Amino acid sequence: MFAMCNATDTYDVALAANGVDFVDPFYDGTPADPNINQKLDFSKTFAFKDFKVILDPYQIEFSTVDSQPEERRLIESNDYFQLFQFSAKWDAVPTMLTQNHTTTVKGFMGQTTAFKKEYIKPEVLILGENRSVGEARYIHGTFGKGFWTFYGGHDPEDYRHEVGEEPTDLNLHPTSPGYRLILNNILFPAAKKKKMKT
């Protein structure tokens, strides 16, 4: 499974809150449980732990996982993250997911832009991060017999991507490192792992 932007932390919010009403009465006619944050079960989540659900309908956030602009202290000109390098021999999947022509990728915002590292489970593999502000941008893990990858932000070639804007013309960005990471996630499941000689 591959998810970007707010599809990342909202999966984990839904999994952690399974069985607890946290939906506004506007949607289901019943009030949200005011004790939702004491009832979250993080054993059911893919990537995140110890976060709080944000119930305020006037906030664009769903949880405390996302790094807020005022916390990040970054602007478009200095918003970058670094990809980790992995050994193809020992870490085939992370190597494929981070394959790129550069290890430095310019950041971009979204409804969920980046993941505060304090909320990431210890078994999750961080593929890309901005260490200076304590956030991960690109993370990966396993679930049962499958894989998942979460990528913060909405459009790698449109820093803010405001509602109602024209879609990005991908023909103008043939070497986009940000889009390359998306392509890696589409292509890597087709790769076959060679059996090692014993």
C-alpha cells in the first residue's frame, strides 16, 4: 500500500480508533466520544503511536502526527529532506524505494506534510527525513505479508498546491526527484527477488 498526504495519518487514526465514535454529529447524528484520545489502540496502527486525534472541525489537522508550519520553521527556499542510502544486497526493497538521481529532495506541503519522529513506531523504517526539524517525510514498513509506504505532502512540484489550482503538468518535470519516489512505489512490487545460493 502506498499513501501520501492525509491518507497517511488518517489510516492510523481510523485503525487506532476502531470501535470508538470520533465523528462529528454533522456526519452521523451522534456526538463524538470526548475521551477518544484515552481509548486509542496503537497496536492496530501501521506507522504511528502515542498521537492524539484532533476533533476541532476548524483545524485542518486530523492528528498530532503532522508537523505544523509554525513548528517546522521552514519556507519553500530551505525545505528539503534527505534520502537514506541502503545496501541492495541486504535491503532490496528500501533500496528500490529510495532509488533516485539525488539524495536531496525539495520538500512540499500537504494536508499532512511531514511526520513528527516522536510518533513513529520504532520498527518503522525512515527512508527520508529532515533531521534538523525532527521530522520524517518518507517512511516504510511491513504488515502481515505486505508492505506499506507513507510519503508526506501532496504534490512534489507544487510547494503549496492550493485548492482549485490547475493540476501539475508532469511533462514539465521529467526528472523530478519527488515524483521519482512515487514511481518507485508503483514499480517496486513487480521486482523479483533472486534466490540466494546456499
